[in-house]
Amino acid sequence: MTGAETEDDIPLGERKTVTDFCYLLDKSKQLFNGLRDLPQYGHKQWQSYFGRTFDVYTKLWKFQQQHRQVLDSRYGLKRWQIGEVASKIGQLYYHYYLRTSETSYLNEAFSFYSAIRQRSYYFQVNKEDRPELVVKKLRYYARYIVVCLLLNKMDLVKVLVKELSEEIEDYTQRFNTEDQLEWNLVLQEVAAFVEADPVVVLNDNNSVVVTSNRLQEGGVPPLEQGMVVGQLVLADALIIGNCNNQVKFSELTIDMFRMLQALEREPVNLATQTSKQGTLEPNEKPAKRENPHKYLLYKPTFSQLFTFLSASFKELPANSVLLVYLSATGVFPTGHTDYEGPYDFGGVLTNTNRDVVNGETVQKRNQAQKEMHCLHPGDLFPFTRKPLFVIVDSSNSSAYKNFTNLFGQPLVCLLSPTVYPKSVQDQSQRGSLFTLFLYSPLLAFSSVCGLSSLRRGMWERAQEFLRKVYRDIGQMITRSRTIDQAFLQFFGDEFLRLLLIRFVFCSAALRLHKLFRVSVHPPPPPPPPPGRCVGVRSTDSNARCVCVCVCVCVCCRSVGASRSRTRSSPSRTRWRAASSRSTSWSWRPCWTCRVYSGTTRWRRTSAPPQGAVAGV
């Protein structure tokens, strides 16, 4: 009601409109606040609640659109209130994306967030002397930035960061608040996140080209006709991050962000969303599920991690795979025991406690006590009752090289290097090189080669070479008669196939690189249990990874051509193969990546396996 009007002066129909709007508004707030009490794990426990919340917000949004004039005059509806409803709908879609991993909901969240900015719903907030309203506006900007980061809209992110910086400055000057440092930290985290990629792709006008590394149509080499592989499907993935001093934003480290995108398909073009921004109606019908469901766990305690693992294991469908990705600080054993079991090699630290400072894992407690939040290989043994795919990116990844397959189910464990050259260690704040290879091999390969930028044409030609590398690696794996069958069991799923292929490329590139040949010393493997595959070096001319090494050099030729022309060496990198009777392959050194002779191949150590451990 406005002015001197009383309730009796308002027509009955308009009074009912205001009453219905207030009911929907209160109901929507009640349901939205209840979302925080829902468990983040399990599907049946939260889907019905989300459905009711979507239903109420859909009615509320349509209702305010249909009765805007009455609500403006009789209720005093302000534009920031409309923006708040739109922001809540955007949050709903974002959280539904986190729970379902469907990027279509991420696009919906972007549509509502962008409409708030385009229609200036929060513009009048700065004119009101209410700091809590300004905080809502700042939080909207932070959420909008997160969605844009996930959609790789880096140009828009930079614009939003600039606007957010101006809003924060105005907010702190007007209200003299104590949370200025917190908001400045948000700005610093976003800036570091945007600059995390070690290599940028440039257009002819030196503008940065944003490249997507989600799974695209035709991005995975197809299986050869008639090739028989496993029919397992990646259904669930736990992405766990706890790397000290690594770039992060909104409880998402750069490694978690990259692995998140590596396990998603490229979202549908936003043309469908932008075309409907005139009405901007929530879409309740979910799209077909194409991505594996993911849990993002930032610094989880052991109890939290075990709860999510158990819930995911319980709801894993038949013929499906559970993926566990660990990006965390290593915890090393304090001493040797007579019997070294699955809990005596250390593991990875999922939650930093007071005994860990600046990444140092020095135990200040009794040496007989093990770290509470350390995930040991033995902690995962119960979950090997179903197909399990493990990726460990840690300074103590070697603790998992003795991962035992107790139940005969398909099992693969991919391990990162434990030692890096100093030049790579200096870049660790911007993310792990191993995860970067699994996310974007060409980006990682260019970084190893010391490149900080590439022209777009060179990038596209190198990507074309890389597609040939993928095809050759895929054929090498499927045609091998000695490879562990566990790899083939997972090869039917496109996400897992691409991860395995990228891992082989990473292994070959690092083992043949001069810096890594000096710096990376994989621990000598113990006597392997039955069915264990071990990465080994070989100069055998029949080694099946020789095609990978050739393709690595071909890729080097593409990436390093511009640099090699500036030297006194020949204008292009040359390689030659020894005669067919020779037992080795050799290349002339590439000026960019310094690849030398040698190959990598897989050797099966014993009889028919169902599990495999692979280390770079």
C-alpha cells in the first residue's frame, strides 16, 4: 500500500494479487533457505525438494511479470526486489548444475545473471542507505563471475571484475565496513584464477583467444570397427582438492576446476538462452544427462570424504564406474616397519590441520600416530568391489603404486610424478602440470617447452597433430596383446578413454624430455603382485609406444617451428629412424622441447589382470 491509501480503498482483485504475491514470496524464501539443510550427497534425498522450489519460483517469476503494474502501485515493488528473485533463480540453477553436472543448467543460471546486469535491477541499490542491500549486489557479482568462469567467458569475467572492484570501493567508502579485506581478497583470487593458464593463444591482433577444453563432438578418437572393449560407463566422480598455496576461487582450486571441465561435454550454444531473454522464464524440464555426476570436495575431512564415497558407491548403477581424483599435499611415512601394509606408505592429505604449515607435512605429534585426514591406499580398498578409476596428483602419489585389487573388479590408478624440475615447481601455484596434461595436453606441452604464448594458427595446426597422436595411442592400446585388460575395460567410455590417452601422451612427453630425464626419478617398483602393470623404459624397436614418441616430436615440430628458425640450426626440426635391424630409435634434438632417444612402453608382469597402476 502506498500513500494515505487504506486497505479498504484497494479493489478486491488487486488486494488478492498483492496477497498472492506475498504468499509466493514468503514460500519461495522458506524453500530456498531450506536448501542449505539438504545433504549434498544422494539423489533421492534432494531432487523432490529442488522440484518444489523450482515450481514455486517459476510461479513467483511469472506472477510478477503478469501483475507488474499492480505490484508497483499497490505493493511498492522495487527493481532490486525483482533482481533478488532473479538472482535466487540463478543460484537455484547453479546449485542444480553442481548436483547434476548438466551444463544446460549452467547456461540457465548465466541467462538470469546476465539479465540482472542488462536490465540494471540492482542499479538503485547504491542510492539507498542500506549496506545489506549493497552486500547482496556484491554477492551477485561474485556468483555471476563463478558461472562465467565455468563457461570460459573470460572477457566478460574481466569486465565483471572491474565493475565489482568499483562497487567494492564505493561500498567501503560509504559505509566504512570491516569486510573490505575480504572483498579485496575475492578480487585477488579471481585475478589469479583468470591468469592461471601458463600459455595463452593470441589472434593476429594480439588479443587472447579463449579455448574450451570440455569434451567436444569428435574430440575423442573413435574405436576401430569390430574392436571389443568394455561397456562400462563413468557415472560418478569425486573431485578432491587440498593443495596449499594453489590458486582458488569460491572453494574451487585450479586443479579441481580443470578436472571438472575435463569430465564435461561442451554445453549447448547459448543462442537458445539469449533468444528468450525477453520473457526469461525458468525451464523446469531437465535435459538428457550426458555428463557424469560429480562431487566437488574442497579440503574435506576424512569423515566427510568417506560419507561421499559411501553414498556414491551405494548409488552407482550397474556397469558403471566411480572415478576418484585426488589433488592434495602428500603425507609421507615417518619410519619403516617390518610389515609394510596399505597404511604404511603414507598417502594424501585431504584436510589441512594445524600440524601442517605452508605445505610442510612435518608431524608434531607422536610418531606412532598417523595423520587423521590422510587418505591411505587402504582406505579405498572397500570401494574396489565395483569398477574404480583413481587419479592421484600428489607429491606422494607413489604411495598408491602398491594398490591391490582384492575383488577382481576393473581397477586403474593413474599416478603423477613425485618430483618436478625447478622451473615447473615455480609454477605450481598455477596448478599441477600432471592435471594440466589431463585437461589440455597441448597447453601443458607448450608450458613444458617454455612457451608463454602461441599464435592461433600455430595452435590449430598443433591441435590437428595432437588428434593424430590420440588416434595412434588409441590404436596402440586396443591392438596390444600384452596390455592389462583393465585399461580396455574402461576404454568404452569416452571420458575415460580420453583420460587414458592423455595420460600416455603425458608419460611419453615427460619421460623423453631432457629436464624430466634428469629430475623425475620414479621410485623403483617392488616385486609386482599378479596383474600389476608397471611403466618401464625400453629401447626395443618393437615397443608399442614408438608411434607416440614419433608423434610427440611431430607435435614439437609444429610448436617449436617459430623458435627454431631464430637459431643457427636448420630451419625445421628433423628426426630420423634407425634401420629396421636397429634396436633403438633416435631423433635429432628439438630446440623447443629437447626430446631425445628412447621410448616408453607397458610391460605386463604376470598373468591375466583386472587392475592396473600406471605412473608417469
